[in-house]
Amino acid sequence: MDDQTNPKLVPGIYLNLLTEEKTDLIIGGYGDNSIKPAMPMVIEHNRFFVGLMGLAVNQEFNYENYFAMIPTGPNPGTALTEGFFSVAAKQNPRPETVALLSADAPFSKSPVQGAKENCSKNGMMIVFEETYPLSENDFSPYIRRVQQTGADILFMCSYVSDSVALIRAINQEDLQVKQVGGAMIGPQNGSVKSELGPLLNGLVNYEYWLPVKKLMYPGVVEMIEKYQARAQQEGTDPLGYYVAPMAYAQLQILEQAITATESLDDSTLAAYTRDAVFHTIAGEVKFGKGGGWSEPRVLTVQYQHLTDHSIAQFKNAKTQVVLLPEDLSSGTLIYPYTKAKNGAHIYSTI
């Protein structure tokens, strides 16, 4: 059943699944818009519920049988933005001032609050903060105002279409900052990567999985190869790095819980999932507070050395360098942004 990412359609779908279809098991759809509106009905029926990529969905409900297939850990907003500021704080000279630019939408609230906490933690001062409506399509005035502040860092929290427009505006206005990026939704998608190509150079953003050596967990290469072979005919993300591993792992959680308990009982499955360690193509997963991962595993990434708009170059690990976590890193930051943006030939160690 397709909820079309429309929160108004979600309650009716789950009502049908739970009462008319009498479905044995349910899972969450993709993101806050599909998961959050289902929660009241899931809670009412006391169902086991694994959601995909919902950020901080359970902070409001605190439902013990909900689990989140997203590597942001128990403090999602902070974890999503921590690496961006941690990388910046290690540079010399150390950046001191920050501009915050975000969409005026519910999904931005948690990452923006996390960004503010990480600014404070790293002794950085916010000198500019603005939001824009999701209907906005001209970002040049915003970028010019950021430039006028002289901020060292531009942190952005944006959705797909505005992320594309923001990155274009940053390049058109020749923004002079030391680091740019943050919590932008869009650059993770293969079609967006291809559309922007070299305009992504220097951007520091988050990802959840990339084809670098340390992230080649058992089974993930085979899954990605099968996915990519079908992606073009299905008209979906040609790479599949962002959602596909987590979506596959979401069902691995279900599979392993059922196999271990030999049960389809919701309470039994939830009790097992709260304590178990799962082995997935996204690595080992253990759940903790609020149903999030017990430990965050958000990747802080810089796009480097992109020369054209071909999708093939994004299969090369040198173009998407994992900076953090340190135990998963595949290279080093090119700093400042203007150096990376202009294609500095400092190749990363994979």
C-alpha cells in the first residue's frame, strides 16, 4: 500500500491493515511523514513496529515497542549534526562563527536544535539564523546575506528540492566560507548527485552508507548490485546507497526476531528486539533509548574531486570521503571549502 508520503493517508491505511486485513505484522513506512501519523493506532493496538528513517518520531510517544532503522542513536538531532561541527573544530585556524539557514518545516527543528548544541559544545558563535518557506526557489538573497556576515561556517538543514537550489546558489554567488553543508536531505540521492556533479565539491554533509572499504558489511555488496541492476527500469535512485541498505536491514530485523523467537506475537518480538544484537548489511544493530540505535553511526562525508555529472564517478570511494566516525573514515577533509570547491588535487587514502 502506497501512502504517497502523505500523512493524511497513513491512519486509514493502518486502520485497514489492523482491523479489516487483520495483518499479522506491520512495519513503518519511510520518514516522519509516514511513521508519526501511524503511531497512535500502533500504540492503541499494542503492535511491534519498526520504522524506516524516522528522526525522533518516538520522543513524543515514548512507545516501548517502536524501533527506528536509522543510525542516529538515542539523541538524533545532536548525532545528525555532531560530525559536521566536530570536523570543523579540528581545523587550523579554527572556525569561530556560524550561519544557520533552514527550511521552515517540522523536520528541521530537531537538527537545528542539535546544531545549536554542537555550536555551543565547540565554542562557536551563531552570527546569523534564518528560515525560509518550503515554497522558496530563489536562494541567492539568503546566500548574499550569509556572505555579508563574514561567517566562517554555513550550516543548512534543507529538503531535496531546496538543497539542490541552495547548492546552485552557493556556487553562483561564489560563497566564501571555510565549511558548508550540515543536515541537507538530497545530496545522498543518486539522481541529485548526478544532477549537481562538481557543484557538490567541498560540501560536508551526512550519509548513512557509502561504498568505502570499512562499510562493506557481509551481504551489502550483493544487495547493492541487485538493486542497481533493477533501479533504472523501476525509475528509482540509480545508486541506492542512502535508503536501500537501511530498508533491507529493516526487514532483516523482522526476519531475525521471528526466527529467534519462533513467534509472530507482537509483545514477544518487541521484547526480543529490545535486547538483541542484529547482524545486518548495515552492520551490527542494537537498539536502546526510545527505540533508536544504542550508539549513533552517522557518517560525516565530504564530496571531493567530482569532475562531471556521470553517475559512475559516485561509485568511486574517492569522491565521497568518510571523515567520521574515525573508525570508519576513508580519508581527510580538504579545507577550507574554497580549496575543495576548486578541485584541489589532494587525494584521500582509502
